[in-house]
Amino acid sequence: MDAARHYVCRSCSTSVPAGHKFCGRCGTPVPVPVRDVKTNYFGEMQNTAKAKLILIRGEGMEGTSFYLKAEQHIVGREGQLMIPDDPFISPRHANFFYRDGHLVVKDEGSLNGVYIRLRASVPIEPGQAFLAGEQVFRLEAVAPITDDGPAPDGTAFYASPRKPSQFRVCQIFRGGATGLCVQADGNSLTVGRDGTALSFPEDLYMSGEHCRIDLADGGYTLTDLESRNGTYVRIDDERVLQDGDFIFLGRKLLRVEMNTN
């Protein structure tokens, strides 16, 4: 912060260089407030955010930025970062806070959860939800086939053939109802817009082959198949964020941007 560069002497109108206590022509002292003046900056320029959230999809609010300058930032229909127009966002939906120099997001017990876009294959547990295109899905384990034998009178029940399967993926409708469910034929199941085990031809946000669930070594993984709009998994509690991460809260899609200065 620099002192004033020039002062015009009130006695002889001579320009006095910054830092001089007296006029070089007539010797008149330079007033103390002028000698000590410093340039101030706007408060918001001094209070630099470590990170910000940029609204990518938000019903007319696209491009809005939320600067994360405090230690904690509650996002919801109430709180420090308010999104009042989204009925799928809880009053207290998520908290963005800093821990050990990292930005962390925590689900504050919201009804609809916090979804993070996959950067690579991730483990997923039965009961956990994920998002692809406009659809929300849930992974479910399937109980082993027990007795398909005939009734006591010897008559067998006739229906579609059933193959052994260890898991299925179910579509979740708004309101929580279960929609279409498909059991895996083998150890994998692919979701997409066309030609996949679970297809949604009318979903324009879904790629042809969008994502895949795999079962191996007793565990499940979720993989995005280089889809255009990405696959998002619902976090259980909290997650450390990186620059460029994408997050769904309700119907709002946000991008994380870190300040690297």
C-alpha cells in the first residue's frame, strides 16, 4: 500500500514528491494526514474466497457464483447460501466447509441427498442411489432363488423364466415410488438410452451406453462409460472435493472452482 505520490504545497503550489515532509521550494511542512495516507481496497477484494460454486444448471440462475469465504457454508432453502426456488432442496441441505486445507461437502440429512460426478469407477453399496441423465436409480441386492417347486397338488407355477442374479437396478420415481427394475444377467448391468439392459430412449440427457454396475470379488462398482453428461453417485455422509468437481443438489448442478492464487 503506497503513500500519496504527489502533494501540491498550499503555500507556493509546488508539487511535493511522496515521502517528503517539507516543500522543497518554500519549506512549508506537508500535513501529517497527507504524508501517512494509504490506498485502501474494497473489502470484497481483500476477503478472497478459497473456492466458489458456479451454478451450471438452475432454471434461469445459470452462471450465478457462490463464494465460499467463511469456515462453513450451509446451502438450502435457508442458511448462508440460499436457493429458495428449488422444492427438491431441503431447508438445510448441505454444508461446504474447510478441513486441513481441503474443501469438504457434507449432507446435512437432506431428503434428496448430495450427488457427486464420477471421475473414475467407484465402489457402491446395495441401497445406494445414483443419477444418470434425468433418472435416479438405486442398487439392490437380490435374494437367492429358493424353491421353485410345484404346489402341493403337483401343479407348477407358470411365468417368465428366471435366471440366477445377485443384484438389480431400480428406477426411483419422484415421491419415492419404485419404477422399472431390471435384474443383472450375470455380473454386470448397463444403463443407457438404447440397446442396454435398462434403457430410456426418451431421456435426451442420457448417452447410448451411459454407465455400468459390475460385481466382482463380492463388491459392486459403478463406472461412467464416457457419457456426455456424467454419472453421479449419492454420498453417504461427506466427501472431500477437488477443483472441477460437479455436484447435484436437488435440481441444481454446481461446479467447484478452487482459487489457486
